[in-house]
Amino acid sequence: MATQADVTHFFDEPTNTLSYIVKDPNSSSCAIVDSVLNLDYASGTISYDSADTIIQYLKDHDLSVEWILETHVHADHLSAGPYLQQRVGGKIAIGSGITTVQSVFGEVFNVDEGFRRDGSQFEVLLSDGDSLPIGSLEGHAMHTPGHTPACMTYIFGDAVFVGDTLFMPDFGTARCDFPGGDAATLFRSIQRILELPRETRVFVCHDYMPDGRELAFETTVGAEIDANVHVREGINEGEFVSMREARDKTLGMPNLILPSLQVNMRAGHVPPPESGERFFLKLPLNAFGGPDLSDLAAKE
């Protein structure tokens, strides 16, 4: 039977994001999964409230951070990885598919040649099956693409952190319409997760509290098999792909997708300053479709 990991959750309500500290039950060693850097989009103000809450918890419990893990390049919130690392240590890691994401969105945001597309902003690039020990707690990475090419699921003892790949059973699965996403690939990735023991605890990265229910963030492999509205037992790949592709056509873009991608593809760093000490994020027009804007271009 797998060792029971100690898991503490932190919820960022504006982005519906769950961050976690997962700890070795036999030592002070831990990892942070999917941290949040706060952004007030209207004013362009970045703050650290969510990350500071995690830091205070680490200090209060005298924990030692070994890893700062990203399940993928998030499109709905900014990562606080570098801010946390500067204050509590740990190695920032993501799936090696990050290089594909950087190549795609490097073009979308028209970044200059100084932006490296080799994943080197992250200290560790993980491949399927790579070991991720936390003290004496065994852990490893499972490549689960489909939502994005770089999606990783992290398994520590009896706990699995699935990012956006799976949600609570009443909400289903991740969208697949971002560049590099693919519904059939997502279905196959989810099947790998569902092959884990039924009692394995599943921790999701987001909860949207459908129908007004209370926040929920922990389920099990067995519960997903029995009741997930998109991929429960009996739903085949073709049925899932048809449902997922039709559903994705109805979804709007996440509110923070443009700032999130620019920061998260850089491992949580903001782009270098321009014009002295001022920092900027770009707003590419019609980046995800729309009419030709040539007639509206200023003649300068």
C-alpha cells in the first residue's frame, strides 16, 4: 500500500485555483504544487498575498521545500514560482514539453530572440517516469498531455496531482482547444491516471463549484471512474472526443490567458524591463482568431 502523503491545500478564489503543499510524513521535506501570483488585471498590479500565505505556513510548520512544481503552463493564473524560490528555496520544475509551448507562444507574443525556447528558465525539465522524491516519500512524474503538450501529473505516495487534466467528478475534464491541445490525447492520458489504484487520492488544480456547491478539491481514482461526467467507465474515446470538441467550441478564453502565458512560459518571471525600470506585458490582438486588422493599422 502506498505511503499516505500529507497534503495541505490553498485556494485562490479570484482564479478558482488550488495550490498544494505535499509533505513527506516522516520528515520536514515538502513540495509546492501550482502556486499563484496575484494580478489585478484592470490596474496591472501584481501582488503576493497567495504566495505569502504559503510562505507563512511553511515557516509556521518549519518545512523544507525541495520542489516547486508546475503541472503545466497555466492559462488562468500567474505562477509565483520565482518569488517562492527566492524566499523558501526549492527547484522549479515542469514537463519537458514546455519547449513546444514556448515555441508556439513565443510567436504569438512576438518575443525577441533573447527569449529562450529550450525550457532553460526552469531548473528541471521532467519526462515521463522521472523520480521526484520528497525526503523518504517516493514520487514520480507522469506525462499526461492533451490539455497542453507539457501537462504533467505528479504522484507522491497515495496522492496524485492532476493539474487541469481532471476536475472533480461533477465538472469533468480539461478543455483541449488551446494550441497543442488534443481531445483524443487527453482521453488516453486520463486512462493512465484511472489505471492507478482506486483508493488513490486525486487533487485537482481548479474547482468552479458547479450548481453553487461548496469548494471541493480531493476525490479518488475510484470516484472518477464511477462518476466523472466526461470520462466515467463506459464512455469510449470517440464519445469523449465528440463531447469535448463540441463543448470547447462554446467556451470563452480565460480572463487572464494573455498575461498568464507570458509569465508562465518564463517559469513565473515577468519579461525583462523596457524603457528604464518599467515592466510590460503584451496584448496581441486577435491572437486566437478574428478579422484582418490591416485596414485599422495606424500609418506612422
